[in-house]
Amino acid sequence: MRKKFLHALDATDVDPDAVTEELSAVIRCYTERHRYYHNLEHVKRLLALCDEMEINDPEIMLAVFYHDTIYRPGDSRNEEESAAFARESLARLGVDPGRVEQVCGMILATADHPKPRDDLTTQFFLDLDMSILGAAGEEYQSYAEGVRKEHPLLPDFVFRKNRRKFLKKILAAKIIFCTDQFREKYEVAARANIEWELGTLS
């Protein structure tokens, strides 16, 4: 992960000790005990998918590292606080402020997953984040189970109601994925997975 983090920073003069400190802080976030899906494996999966789909944009990769650093299940401020975490961390690493704001913009977009027409970078990042919806059946089931485990205090009927609402909203969209590459790879499978999960929530 250090190698990928350095690549994402896209700089040759960064302080190695600072890199170690900031990356360690990021990893600590993703290894909190309450995380079953929004964890380090999620980040590793997205980084591997970047390799698979030849997505080399440093800002996208930085957004992958930082987008769920703050995650408290059910808290509407997660994206805002993750963006703030990224802004402070990347500033300490000397990343150009313009790049930092681009990364933070992508993180903030995960709050409601819009489909920005003229921002291909954000489109690819949002598609990466949603790609789990089109995963193979067993992996999708593991994702769904992980999300449930992250809400242990919610009564089952409340969780099911909220989850159905979330999934139906996705399914009602004309397209789930912003980019042609992700639609071709995941759109059909994502709709099938969502239909399957809705069946388990009835």
C-alpha cells in the first residue's frame, strides 16, 4: 500500500517519515473494530480494480485512500469529515491545494453519488466506489452481510426498511454507473444482485 500511496501522491520530494505517519493514520481508520465492509479490504479492492481497469489518475487513487477514513454507521457527516481528514493530511504532505480540493470534491460526492456530466475523474471514482454492486454473487453477499454487521444496534425491521429504500433508489435510476467501462462490466450484474438482495429483505 505504501507504494501505491506514494504513486498517488505523485511527488518525489515528499518526506518519507511524513508518508509513514499519514499512511499509518489512514490505516488505523480503516481497521477500526466496527468496520465490516468499510475497511482496509475495501480500499485494497478498489486499488486492485484501478490496476485492472488501468485507472492511473493520482487524484482518484488518493480519493480511494481517504474516502471512508471517517465512518460512523448512519452518520450523515461521514463524507464531510473524511474530506476534512484528507484535506489536513494531504496538506501536511505538501500536496498542491488544487489537487487536494479535487480529492475532497470526489469524497464529498460519495454522499449522494450524483452523475456529474463534465467531470470524468469524479465519474470514474464514483463508479469504483459503486463497483461492489456488480461483484460476483458470493462477494456481493459478503458485502451485504458486512453492511448489516455495521449497524448492530438497528432493529432488523428498521434496517430492512432503510436498506430497501436505498436499493430501490439505485435500481430506479436509468443507469447505475457513470462511465461506459463500468456499465459494460457491472451494470447487468449490479441490477441482478440488487434484485436478489431485495428478495431477501421482503
